[in-house]
Amino acid sequence: MPLVEAAELRDVATAVLVGAGVPDEHAKLQANLLLEAELRAVPSHGFLRLERLVARIGNGVASATASGSHDWRGAGFLTVDGQNGLGPVVAEAALEAICPAAKSHGIAVAAVANSNHIGMLAYYAEAIAKGGQVGIVLTTSEALVHPFGGRQALIGTNPIAIGVPSADGPFVIDLATSLVSMGEIHDRAHRGQALPEGWALDREGKATTDAEAAKAGAIAPFGAAKGYALGLAFELLVTTLTGAALGRDVAGTLDADQLCNKGDVFIVVDPVSGQGEAIARYLDLLRHAAPADGFDQVLIPGERGRALKAERLASGVPVADSVWTNMKRLRDAALTKRGI
């Protein structure tokens, strides 16, 4: 895989999106979300999705310009019709509305429907926490996960991210309630890599290590019954707040031609007292705890990704040959279309 400078990746993706009719600032924001995933070694949410985004705009199921319409249902509860806009654009507009509201009222919630894939949830949770507030982000997806004890995909991967302010920088977790994301399955299939055992079932509900077969099957919930329970609870919660579709009726984050009907929920809480120093000391205590046999040290969730991001910003980002070639092809076509 070639190493490409982060700035060049961002510029190429931005040019592709601008060529598809996305305003410059919105294109930069969407490109930043894709880049963030690559920097943290989550290519399933990275530039692999760029061509599909462009196709969705071209097919009329994603708006290049919409940022959502807002309806305050109360002082701290905002409902958002995303108007089929790009996920990060709609999400950013919602956060710009509810973060100040949380300052005034202690807590604010945005329930978003009719918006496209929002990318890595950690991006938003970290931004909220950097602003000194607590952030909780939830989203749903197509039915990709089989229930505990089942063999058919009936539940979304339904991830959650939490960001908490700390004097040493935000504490952030971002995890799906599935064992892996379907984007990871697609990335492995794209690279021709086998899956570890236990990750997925094929179309017939049989265990498989073939990523292509898994794309038509089901992913396992993490933690068996516990992950299944959390994933189901998040799906019901998000759907109740947003009016989004449920289970196998959800579409639009893995295809190029269907309207996106999942839901997103953003919760922002303004802390009543500053515990940043105490949290930093506690996290440092964990870092210096005696490691168990077979481990070099105790890690804080998210720190490996941040370290990797710093390394890749300095030395370049590894991108699959086919993805980078396709990005440049899309960029050249966009520039030609604009007469540049």
C-alpha cells in the first residue's frame, strides 16, 4: 500500500466531492471524516466510501447541499430532518445548535432522521469533549447482526461513542455493539483477506471466514447475549427518539441507490463541576497499573488510535492501492467536469 500524505488525501477527496456539487466547506468536512478514519486505522469508514458517496449524490438519494431543518421540541430537545444531506454536515449543524443549549440548560439532545452516514462517531464525541462538555453519540444501521442464538441478520451494528473532558485531553470510546463493523467486512473483502473465526455467518447462517460470503450473511454481536441486548436497546432508543426505521427496513449506508432512513442521536451534557484534573490522574493511574501476563502495559481506550494518528500525520497514511487509484480517477474526472 502506498503511503500518502494526509493533506493530499484530504485535497483529493475534497476535489471529488466539490466536483459532485458539494459546497467547499461541506466537502472539506466530509473529507475530514473519511481521513480521520484512515488516520486511526479504521479504513472501513474511510476513503473506501468516497465513490459510494458520489454515486449516492448522483442517484439523488443524498443531497450535496442540505444541512437539515431544525425543530426545537423543548429547550433541550432538538429534532432534525436531515433532508438527505451528507451525514457530517447535518451532524455538525445539529451540534452547533445543541452545545450552546446544553450550556444554558445543562443538557441538550438532537434526534436526527433522514441523514446519510455520519462516519466515525468518535469524531463528534471528541469534539464535544474538547469543548468541555460530555458527549454521547448513537446511530443505527442496516440489519447486519444476528441476535444471540439466531442465524439471520436482524439488528444493526448500532455503535456508541462517549467523550469525557480531561485535563490531559478527552477520554473517548467508540465501539459497535457488533463484534466488528460491516465496513470492516467490506474492507477485508476488498483486500481479499479472510475473516477470523467467529466473526460472521454466511447467507445460510453457517459460520464463515470468507469475507465475500459474510457480506450476504450476518455479523456476531460482541459479548454474546450482552452485546445483543445493548444493540437492541440502542436500536429501540434511537428509533423512538428519531422515528427512524427498524431492523431489516433500514437502508442507505451501504448502498448507492436507496434513501438513508437510519437515525442518529447526539446527547450533550454540561458538567456541573470540573473534574478534569481528577480524571487525568485516574487515567494515569490505570496506565501505570501492573500489566497482566502477556501484556506490556495497560492502555486507555482510544489512545492507540491517537498515537497512530500522530504517526500517520508525520509519515503518511497507508491506503490500499485500488482505493488510492480510484480516488485519483474520481478526482481527475471531477476536475475535467469543472473544466480544470
